[in-house]
Amino acid sequence: MLRNLSISFATIVLVVLLGSFSASAQWFKTLTDSNRLSLGLYGTHYRDLLNTRLDRQEFGYEGADMAALKGNNTRFDMGFGVDVLYFISPTLSLEYSGSKGKMTGANAVQYYESDVRFNGLALNVALKRWITIKSDKWTPYMRFGWDRASFSTTRFFEQEPGVPSYLGEEKTLSDVVDRLSLGLGTRYHLNNHWHLFGSLQFASMASDGWDGYNYAYGSMRGRDDMLQGQVGLRFTPGKTTHMDRKPHARSGGAVRDALMDSVVKANTNGLKRLREHVDSLGSTTSRLLGIKQDSINRLKDDLRRVEADLRQKDALLAEVERQKQEEKSAAQLVRNDLTKALEAYAKLGIVVKELEGKVNIVLPSELLFTTGSSVVNAKGKAALLAMVPIFKEKTDMGIMVEGHTDNKGKPASNWKLSVDRANSVVQILTSTGQVKPERLIAAGRGQYRSVNTGSAPSDLAQNRRVEIILTPQ
């Protein structure tokens, strides 16, 4: 009996598979015969636009992008890709595309090379309905696109143009982000099977990091803009007039209805054969129904376990959100305490900020050091010691000290001076023994994280600073 049951069940599965395969084959044949599907190869040019909006950092400072296609080490940016185009109607088409290429750019002290990939979808809207074109060879269209963009960037540092510094090359950034694009294009049909195409589109990417440095800080991102041009060739298999060359006043409903009729007919024949076989099983049917009920009961048990897991995960997410709110409230209290403790130094340019649970203290270099020196003066030492009691109390927060310089002088000297100044501040904060050294990190940023790109003395003074960043541990 069990053997008969196994044979019957295998027969049912085989009939279903044959019916599905027959329907799929008929559907694909109808699809290709109707000239709705096109396969293409294309070349593309990526043009990184110099972003005049400036990339904004977490603490309110800004820095300009490096420019593409400038400098001795940059070159013409190119990529190649493939796409699949499906014509929903003579007016609308859906496009999948993937491309790979390289982008370059440079400024006075460094240049970058970035390997980039784009994979995404686009909706093309033909403009023949609104533009009078007598020839059926040309089809202008508007393109709306979304891509998943990935890049991996190497930065090369120079002390002087054309002279590599001891820093050499540095693999600085790899990321995967979203990109939205809008543009215009046109298709030129050589015949019903082959057509040329070209487009030009403006795209905005959710990162400014493919020059090797994301000016946004921490988990935040900047934005970057680009122009992308494409030229390529597509092939369309089929037996009828290409969908793109039909009158655009029609929706293509007749072809779509014929396609659906053939699919429904194939499925109906498969179901008829399955019903005839099930009727011949007789008494075996009741046993099959018993097995089916057992499967339903197991599925219900699995569903209850999944629901319990989801409730547990929701509770964990709520706990994480509560902890974030507590960290933000604690950071605001620390900022208030520091503002009060440094009230006597407020006129000297000290700024205290709070953002996303972190506290940032900005101290002008003129308050702490004489020009070119890393030795803290008496007034700066007094200001630093005024913060120590608060740092001592907030043992659950890590402390990072960053030194910054302007862009006067050689980059290597500026970098060393910023490191030495950060170390001097750390030594004073730990000198009383109230703040444990393992809580502190000293870092030198040199001239590479400026807050003002101007060249006036007041602009350069804003870049010469020491930042103390408190972060919940």
C-alpha cells in the first residue's frame, strides 16, 4: 500500500512539473516572438561633477570634493556593461543594466583611482506620444533609474606635484550605496532585430566617498553628483514588428492578451490531466489528505515559533532604541556641564556641541599653543584642567583628542605637529591622575580635515584647532 502511495504521489509531482514546463516554454516563445525583449552591450563614460555644495561633516564643518579629470595623474573615465530591456508597451520599457569601470580625480597633494560598479533598474518612457516624429526608426525617451553602486578606492599622496611622498598609496574606502538618476536618450532602429541607443543622465549618489575620503563622519554620509553617458547596441529576437516601432497611441494590449491566453491554455491542459489522474486514485486519496493535514499542523507550529522569535526581536529593538535615547540624554547633560565649567573661557573661542550621543569640544590653537609649538601655555592648561572633574565623573565615555593644522607649510610637518599637540593635551588631562590613560586616544589629522577652505588669516585660524570628542562606550 505504501509503495502504491509513493508511486501515485510521484506521478502527481511529475504531471505538475510537465505542465509548468510546458506553460513556461510557451510563455518564453510568445515573449521572444513578440519582439518585447532586447539584449545589449554598451560603453559608458562616468564624469564626476565638482560638487560646489561642499560636503558637510557631522559637526557642522565642510570640505570641498577633489575634481575629476584634473591633474597629471587622472585619465578619461570609462566603463562597459550589459543590459536587458523589456517592453511593457510601445511607450514604457523596463531596463536592467550592470556596468564596471574606473574613476579618477586629483587635487594639489593627492589623486585617487576608484574601481566602480553599477547594477540597477530603470524605467524608460518614450516621448513619441508628445513629440512629432514621422520616421519609425527614432524613439527619444526619458530615463528614470535606480542603481546599487559599489566602489573601492586607492588614494596616492604627493608632497609636490609629480613627486610621491613617503606616505605612498593608501587603500582608504570601499562602500556600497544607492544612486538615483534622471536623463534623456534615444533609440535608432536599424531593423526589427538591431537598434543603436545612447543616453545622457544626471545621477546623485548617496556618498561622497569615491575620491577615497568620506567627508561625512561616522555613520553619516555625504552626497556626490555625476554625469553618465552611454552608447551601445542591442539585439531583439522575434518574428513581428518591434514593439518600439508600433504606433504609440496603442497600449500593446492585444499582444499582451494573446500572451496571457496562451499561458492560461497551457496551464488548463496540465490541470485537466492532473484532475483525471487524481480521480483514478480512489481510496488512496483519503490517506493523502491525512498526510496533508499533518503537514498543515507542522506548518502552524513553525508559524507560532516564528511569531515568538519576531516578538523577541521587537523587544530587543525597543531596548536598543531606549539605550540610544539614554546616551543622547547623557551627552546633553555632559555638554551642559562642560559649557558651565568653561564659561570663563567662552570669549576665547571654545565651542561645545552635542550630536547623536557624542560631545565635541573645539579649542582654538591660539588658546593652547604659540605658533609652531606643541607646548601648552598656562591659560590653555587651566582650561583643560577645568574639564578633568567632568571627565573623571563620566567613566562610561571614551575620549579622543584630535590635533588639526592649516595648510601652510609641508604636509608631513603639519601632520607631525598635529600629533604632537594631541599628545600634549592628553598628557595634561592625565597629569592629575583623575582620568585613566586607557580611556584616551590621541590622533593627528594634519591639514586634511579643514573646516574652512578660504585663504584669509581668519579662515586659516579656524582650521588650527584641537578637538576633544566624548563617545559612549
